[in-house]
Amino acid sequence: MKKLQIIAIITSLFFLQACVHKLVTVPIKVAYKTTKGIAKGTVAVGKAIIPGDSDDDKKDD
């Protein structure tokens, strides 16, 4: 009877491993995408506000 309980526990651990993996990776992916989007937006706003050197405007001297 003890062997059956041990086998059941080990089997349930393997099934729960996939759930734990999802619980850990999904929030990390969401946080990464959100941070990446905020960083891109900050760079775009910074380029729009700061006057000066621009690749689009070429000066002919």
C-alpha cells in the first residue's frame, strides 16, 4: 500500500510541474512585454521632444 501512495505522489508531482511552470512563466512574459512597450514609448517621446540632431533632416552645407 505504501508503494501505491508513493507512486501516486510522484505522478501528481509530474502533473503539477506543468502548472507551476505556467504560473511562473506567464506573469514574467507579461511583465517583459509591458516593460518593453513602455521603454519603446519613452524613447519615441524623447526623440520627439528633444530638439537637435535628426536622421530625417539632412542639412546641405
